[in-house]
Amino acid sequence: MKCGYRGWIIDAAPDFSLGKFFAHARLVRVSSDDDVDGEMHIERDLSYFDTEDEAIEVAQQWAFAWICEREGNVESTQAGTPTSRSRIPAESRSA
């Protein structure tokens, strides 16, 4: 499952092993400027879950927070962004 956030492409597709979904976040930012190198960050084994949706949600939320922290913006890290797969209302997530 890929989504975009603040210029980054987030691949939150989990691995499946031993009957569990293992959450991972793979982040890539590609520059349209030929003189600027792209960036990549991979965070593996964030946790494991019974469902794929749970693993994807955790990986995406981790990635949103990582991007915000890296960019020095610690305010709301994802409430209401249309690229989120969350089915949880934004009010519930921020509580």
C-alpha cells in the first residue's frame, strides 16, 4: 500500500510470516532536480498484527510522524489527510 505525504512516497505494505502481518515503512523522496539526490528511509519490524489493515495503519502513522519530526513540524501528524487508509475518525485518533 503506497501513499504520498509532504513530498514523500510511503510504502506501508506489510510482510506476512508465521500467521502475522509485520508492519514496515519504506519512505522515498525523489527530487525533480537532476542535481539533487533522492532520499530513502526504511524502518522494519515496527510491530506485528493479526490483520493487514492494522499493520498498514501503524506503518503509515509511524511514517507521518517521522516525516513531521524530521521536517521540524511536530503538530498534527496526520489527522484528516486524504491519503490515510484509516477508518478511524480524526477526533478518535488524536485523543
